[in-house]
Amino acid sequence: MNSSQLGVLAGIALGFAGWFGGFGAFLVIALCGAVGWAVGYVLEDEDARQRVRDRLDRSNGSDRRPR
């Protein structure tokens, strides 16, 4: 499945959620889709995984040097 097909499916899902579930359901589906895309992107791309690891290491303070 390529990006265009995936985008069409996501649009259809958001359209159904907006029509049948209202704006709140639309937002929940959109948020879940964005989180799923981000997780899939990080899992597929080794460089993205390394950037996430580096960013987490810096946020935990592990790059500080002891005095």
C-alpha cells in the first residue's frame, strides 16, 4: 500500500468519524492516526530511531559530565 492509498483510507475513516460520531470522534480518530503514523515512522527508519534515542538520552541528563 503506497502513501496515496493510505491517505485516502485515512480520509475516509476521518470522514465517517466526523459524519457519524461528530467532531469529538473526528479529533480522537485524527489523534490516533497521527500517533500511529509517528510510531510507524520511527519503527521503520533506523535513523529516526537513533535520533529518538539520542533525544531521550539528552532529556534524562545522561550527557552531563560529572565534576
